[in-house]
Amino acid sequence: MYLKRAIFLVLLISINVLAQTRKVIELKQDWKFYKGQNEEAFKKDFNDSKWQTVSVPHDWAIYGPFNKEIDKQMVAIEQNGEKIPTEKTGRTGALPYIGEGWYRKTFNVSNLNKNQKVLLTFDGAMSQPKVFVNGKKVGEWNYGYNYFYFDVTDFLDSDYNVLAVHLANFGESSRWYPGAGLYRKVRLIVKNKESINHLGTYITTPMVSKDLAKVNVKTEVIGNNVQLLTTISDAQGNEVASNKTATVFNNEFEQNIPVINPNLWSPENPYLYTAVTKLYKNDELIDESITRFGIRSIAYEANKGFSLNGNVRKFKGVCLHHDLGPIGTAINRSALRRQLRILKDMGVDAIRSSHNMPSLEQLELCDEMGFMYLAESFDEWARAKVKNGYHLYFETDVEKDLVSLIHTTRNHPCIVMWSSGNEVPDQYGTEGVKRAKRLQDIFHREDPTRPVTVGMDRVDQTMKSGFGALLDVPGLNYRVHLYEEAFEKFPQGFILGSETASTVSSRGVYKFPVEKASMKQYDDFQCSSYDLEYCSWSNLPDDDFVLQDDKPWVIGEFVWTGFDYLGEPTPYDDKWPSRSSYFGINDLAGLPKDRFYLYRSRWNTKEETLHILPHWNWEGREGETTPVFVYTSYNSAELFVNGKSMGIQKKNNETPQNRYRLMWMDVKYEPGTIKVVAFDNEGNPVDKKETHTSGKPYKIVLDPDVKQLKANGEDLAFVTVSVVDKNGVPCPTANNQLKFKVKGEGSYRAACNGDATSLQMFHLPTMKLFNGKLVILVQSTTEVGDIHLKVSGKGLKAADFTIKSVL
């Protein structure tokens, strides 16, 4: 029986199977794609020669164009507290995801014998995929975020085979940009019929200490008179433990393997072992899987909170939607890695997949780079948020969707919690309580090692109904004024900030006067980066900081959001052109907003933070009040304007903002230099930072995030482009139109400037700067060599550089 607030001990794995006894074939290149209806396209002999050739993963909608008519709705958004319907535009990104699409791919499975079988796996397909092989329907799956697979052995011909996939996306099926197409990987797995079951390995540790980990390995197999050998190696490839068994219970092996002096996985030490599992029959190897894994323990306890490996800590987390900005939802490992690097520098140690099942690539990178993970499943249960949402499939599909999520991802060391839903309308009434219990019971049955939460926004209702009391972890979305009452009424003994802040800002935009505001709108459809504007249901970051710091029973937070995303342009849902969010701590291009440094000053405990805002180019505001904020890990600092002291500010408890920010509210603007000098706790000057008024834009500067790419046809370099004056001072208000050209063994993939109102398409090789910056994505080919990028703009000195493409 599953016990709440019990200690959860688990050793988890990340599976990437490659062995002599099986083949894994990624179906990546030379797909044929057509958007539209075509009743004959599933047939094997259909002529698709005039269709577009694409590679998969592929998002058909990201190429646009932006059009307000695509997702225009007359709706009252309940989650925003609206009661009267109004016209909404850009809610799902104003990109053409709605409609039907076909993908076709030929493939060969050579030398297949009668003792082998072939699995066709999909990591996700948006949405409602229907799969055909050689003109025959193999199966279908409704939920676009889920992983699924089919045994296609009996559908194959001896050599030439045709795979066809039909997808259908309906309007009002999402509250954000869902993407469209085969946006995650498709693979073939060829293996023996007698073999380790697909997703059939499950590893836990009933006991973990610094001296010993007891590793329990359950392996489901198909076969008679078979034996299993599991060998564990450390990160250097040295064998540390092994076990061989021939004892099978209901087609499942169970092994207990001791690992002496285990190196425990954590965000600070993301140590991964490797397990090799071999299946034998009559001493002949018939299947083999190679598995990375990490050893760690987790605990959730009343009045103590969350512990990892016995150490109490609080989640420093962010929520992430699944799109990758200018490349849409098409999964890309280097784009994900860049996001995580940026978050790691900010001090983030946890990710929440919002509000959908995560990609396997993201989980693998979180295993490697050290991020705890809250894996979420649904944005709807049986009651609707949007007309064509998941509620249409809840009763028929919810169990198989959850089982697929759990079995596919349960072995990743990064996952420390499941979420069965986000702000579901089912929070009301007894039916919702029953649904919450039903879903939580499925998680407990399939994985009794992790707790389950729900992101609750109707906290007053869940306190009355018992909904919040039955959850393993009560997750509060916002509602900071109800934390104390919820803690008193819920029995768990702790509260999680499952979604916090929803502060809105636009990078490099500053509005006057500087004041707190809810749902503030401006004529330019931007939000102020003084970080004092928020949504009607939410609050400022500092309000959450107080709870995290002062209440030991608050076990952490997941901020909405780590990066801007396509769709949900609150507070401009009813304004055009606004087509992406303002919530991000980083903008859609991955460039940090000022708020990045506010969180970094708290969360990055290894490096100091000292950041000044706003910029200091305010022609026409001479003599007017222009407040200066400093986000810093230091407790005090002195501000100078052109050498004149504006006084020393110290953090204090007068207001939440005074506690976490240094603010000089009465500074008068004059061109020149502002400088801040930070002091240590003894009052000694230890750090300084300056911001200068720039002259006119003079030349382009390029700053790539990497110096070389892998020649795999998918690796990306993200090149930050900025403009400086003749003295090298950045020009923070520059909005020049730039052009991009890529030559050599690479190609131009996309660009993004972070402007939520821009209608320039990402894939075209030209874009305006937004407040002095944009980012260009350069993609490798499969050939080794040099990649040359040149960026130019009228009246500006051009810039270029070379990236190496290597094996």
C-alpha cells in the first residue's frame, strides 16, 4: 500500500538501447509531407513525388505566416477570471497548426527472419495520428503529447515498405501553441521475438546510503528457458556489480544487486552509471539493452519537506512549455541543451513540464546536466477548458496515456514527482475528487516510488471538497494569500508552489512612472521590464520569495515561466499583433530579461550577481525621474550618476521588493554613466558595474554560444547579434533590419528577436533587432568543414565568423 509522506527511495534509468542483438533505426530523412486532405495517401502505391521533402522531427506550422484569423476566438478565459467573452487573437500563436497533414516514408528491413519482430515507435505526433504500413492501418492514438508504439511485423513486406501517418489538428484544441506534425522522433526497433519487453525494465532501490545501494531490477521478457545477466558499470566504465538469474515470475525477472559506495545523483552531482542487461537462451545471447541510470533517494515528509539523498532542500524550479521558440515544437537536442545551460547559470535546479508529457531528449539532458523534474500529464480531465481539448478522450484514453507516460519515463533519475493535471475544472465537486484519486492510484500502481501532485488554482474549492487533501503533494498555482490556510487544512504537512509569479515583461522595455500594476496595457503592446507588472490571478516574484524563505513547510516553487513561448500573449490576449507570451524570465530567443538576474541573485549560490536596470539611453527624458534598480546577491550598494553619489541602499524588510531588490526611485536622467558599487557584509566595496549612454549604431557584433558543431545535420549554434557604437558601447534601443547569409557546411535555420508583437517569420534570413539584440540559429550539415555566417545591415559595419563542423 502506498503511504503518503513516506520516504521514496529509487534508482532510475534512461534507456537508449543499442546492441548486437537488435537494431534501432531512426526514420529521420526523406519523408514526404502534404498538408491537406487526401483520401488515397495511405495506400502503398500512392504517388507522393510532388509532395514536400522534409526531415523528422518536423513542425509544419512554424513556417507561418502569422495570421490573426487562424486562432481568433470569442471566449472568456476562465483561468484568467474572465466572465464575458471577448475576441482573442494569438492565443495559440496565430500560426497555421489547424488542419490535416500526411507524412509518408519508405523503408527497408533487410534479412528479417521468422524469429524476429519489428516495433514502430513514436515519441509524439500532433495530433490524433493514424498509422498505416503498406496500405493497412496499424493503429491510432489520440493524445499528441504521448509516446506510443505498434508491433508492425505482420504488416511488412520482405524489402520495400511504405509508412504513412495521418494527423489532424482542430481549432480550440489548446490554450497555447501546440505545434503540428511529427514533431518528435520516429524509430524502428528490430529484435528477436524472444527478448526483453519494450519499456519492460524497471529499477528501484529500496535502500540507499553513502556506503551501499540495494538495486532492485525488474525485467519483463518474452521467452522460455531464458536467463538474465545484469552488469553495472560506473561513469569511467569500470564494472562495479553484476547478477545472473534464471528465476522468472510471470515473465518477469527480479534481481537485487548491491552497489558499494554509490556515487549519488543530484543536481550538483549528476552522476550516471551504465547497466548492461543480457538475455540468454541455452547460453546464446538473444537480446541486450544498454542503460544509463542514476542512484538517488527522495523523501517528502510532514513539517520537514522534500529531501534528496537525505538532505532537505527546496525546489528552485521553472515551468516550461514544449516549443523551442523560432524552431517551434520540432525537438532539437542542442536547443534544449542551450535552454538548460541558461537555466543552470540562473541557479535553477528543477523543471516542470507544462502542461504535457515531456520529450525524452529533455529528460536525458536533465539526467546529464542535473535538473530535478516534475513530469506533468494533462491540462484537462473530463471537464473542458477548450472545445476540442483532452476532455473528449479522457474516459477512454486516460489510463493508457498515463501507463505510457510512466513506463516510458519512470527510469529517469531526474523525475522526482508526477503531476496528473494542471488547473483542471474538475477541482469542483465530488466527481473531481474521484477522478483525482483514480489518476493518483494509477501512478501508485505503476510507480509506487514517487508522489503525485496537481497544480490547483481553485484552492478554496479543493480545501472544501477534499481534493487537495488526498494528493500526495498539494500544489498551489499562485494564491499566495491562501498558503497559510491551505497548510492548516491540508494533512500533508507541506505545500508546493507548483506554479508561481506570472510576472510579465518585455526585454529592454521600461515604462514610466514605475509602479506596481496588474494587467497593465500600453499602446506598443509591451510590458515593463522593471518587473512590477503581473496578471490578475498572480503576483510579483518577491511575494513568493517571502514564502520560500520564511515558511519551512513551503517546499519550493516552479515559476511561470523559464522562457517565453508561442501563444498566450497575456495581458494582450485581445490585442493584435501579440502572438507569444510575456511571462518568460528569458525571452523567446533565449535572451535574459532583467528578471533573470533577480532570480539569479537568489538561486545561483556559486557566483555573485550584480545587474543594473534600466539602460541609460533616454533622449527626451533629461531631468525626468528615471528609477534605477539593482538585482544583486550583495546586501547593499551605492549608485553613482556621472560620478555623483545617489546614496547607499540596503536590503530591508519594509516591503517584499525592498527585501530582494536595491531601488533608487528618485534618480533624474542625464546622459552619461551610471555605476553601482556593491559592498560585502562588512561594508567593503567588492564589485562594480557600469552602464553607459551609447551613440548611434555603428557596427554589428556576433557572439556564438558554441565554437563548433557536430556534422550530424541537426546540431545548432545560437549566435547572439547586437549593435555597438564607435566606442563599443551597446546600443540598447537599436531596431535595425539585418540580413543573414550562411555558406559552407551549414545552413541558416531561423532567427528570433524576442519581440512578442513581431510578425516577421523566423525561417526567413532577415529580421529587425529588438532593443539592440536578436539571435540567429545556424545548423550543421552531415559534412565536415567550415560554416561561415555573415550579418549585415544598412549603415552598419557588417560582421562575420566561422564555426567548425566536426565528426
